[in-house]
Amino acid sequence: FSRLKGKYAMHPPSTPPPLPSPPLLQHIDFSKNSLSGSVPHQLATLPLLTHLLLYHNQLTGAIPSSLSSSKSITRLVLSANKLSGTIPPELGSMSSLTHLVLHENSLHGTIPPQLSQAESLTHE
């Protein structure tokens, strides 16, 4: 399969379930599921992953800089969580990234100038 979408809206918040890692997985959408814990850094190892949508959960911790090793992610949406720390400058090396949505978190600092290196990144 190429898509994985979670629609189980766990109450109380729960950690993300173990993810299968088929090499053809392209689209992960676990938005609006009350997930807690950190963003799994292993997601960067999925070679064809283009969409990672984890918005409106209760994810905590830093945005994993390891996500930058993915050269296929076009949409990274982590908004409306409880993520903290700074935006990893390494995200600027994501050559396919077109959409990066991080609002409604507890991030601090400035936007890294390296994000201007993400040539495909658009401004809306």
C-alpha cells in the first residue's frame, strides 16, 4: 500500500502506533488523532514518503533534524501540536519540500536562513 491514514481519534492521548515500513509508503496522515510523544525519526527512512501530515495532535519534543535526510517529502505538516525547540536548519536541505507548516507549536528562535535553500518551498 502507498497510503496510511489514521482515523481512530484516541482518547486519552496515546503514542503513535508502530508504523509498518513498506518501501512503497508515500502518504502518512495521522492528523487529528490526539497522538502524544515525539515525531518518530524513523519516518525519514521511508524512501518514497511524500506527505507527512501529523497536525492537530499533542506531539511534543523537537522536530527531528533526521527528517531532512528524506529527499522525497513534499508536504511536512506538523502544526497545532506541542512541539518545542527551534526549527532545524537541516530542513533547508530537503530539495523536494514544497509545503512546511509549523504554526501553533511552542517553537522559538528565528526562521533558519537555510530554509531559503529549499528551492521547491513555496510561500502561501
